[in-house]
Amino acid sequence: MAKILNGKDLANEIKEELKLKVAAWVNEGHRTPSLRCIIVGDDPASRTYVNNKVKAAKFVGIDALAINHDATISEDALIAEIERLNADENVDGILVQLPIPETMNERKVCNAITPEKDVDGFHIINIGRLCTDMPAIVPATALGVVEMLKRYKIETFGRNAVVIGRSKNVGMPIAMLLHSDKRHDSGLGMDATVTICHRYTPKDQLEFYCRNADIIVTATGEVQTST
């Protein structure tokens, strides 16, 4: 019988653990970790995502702040803002909430964040390190999937895993981690046999792969994709 993993309870558990770790870090005399979230425009979904990230970060004790910019900001001005945060020794993590206006080059903007502060793992260096099984800052959703499988003690070695969705920031990183060799330096590999399905996968083929899968991860942003 299929088992649906509950991520909400696990997320609350992890936040409580992080809260203790951050408090211990600060009590040792270290500076409070800081995060800056940049949002461009007034997309309601983006604002909700950023507000939730800031709220979660503050809950665990991180100094988190949303930086809002009008959609009219130029790409050069946005990159200048990122470079200012890169140079700020009191800022540990930076993220730019996607999507950004179509007038901007998303890849150029993501690459403007120094890789060590790129908490979303979207910089080309972090992507390249992920693809080559090297230690990297990994996109949070992909890392969350791996953490869920580990905490629920789901065996992945050699198992058939189906990832539905192939977005560069979610579906593909999930597939990368699932199929990676856990013996490599990243330590995140799951050694699964992975099949990636997407919008052009014929329905009968999608049903076939899902019926024969040991693990199914839906990364489409839509409910009931695999039912």
C-alpha cells in the first residue's frame, strides 16, 4: 500500500532542532546568522513565499529580512544590491525570489550572488558541484526530499524512483540527488534508479512508471499529479 510522507510535521521537528543549534552557536559567542531575501515586484505568491521564509528563519533565531523592490528596478541596480550584500560580512545568506521580471536575465542575476552565500543553490558553481557529486549548497526542496526519505527510513538503494517534473530548480536537483552515488564527497547520494517524467510524458507511460515505482516524487506544484 502506498504511503504518503507528511512533510509538515517533519519541518516543525527540524525547525525546533535548528532553533537549538542557532541558540548554541550564539551562546558560544558567534554572531547571529543573517539572511536577506530580495523580492522584485508585487507577485502575491512570491510575497507569500518570502514571508514564510523570513518567518521560519526568525523562528529558529536567524536575523532575516525581506528587501522589496519595485518591478521597475533595473537589472544593473538589482545586481548592485546583490553585490552590496555579497560584500557585507554581516550577511551570511542571500536569495532572490523567483520569478523576476522577464526584462531581466535570471541566470545573470542568480550568478551575481557569491556561491558561498547562495542559499537557494542556484549559482552555476553550486549547480555544477551538485552535478559532479561535490559538496555544494543544494536547492532546499531537493535537500528536503532527501531529508524526508532519510528520516522516514525509506530504503533507496537500487529502488525505482520516479520524479514527476523537470524544472531546473526543483525536479532536476531532486533527480540528481536520488541517483547520485552516496560514496561521493557530497554525502547526499541516494543510489536510486531514477526515471524523470514531465508534461510531454504520455499518460499511459506515466501511469506505467508510477505503478512500478518504489518512490514517487511529484515536483509539479499541482496536487494529484500521480493519482
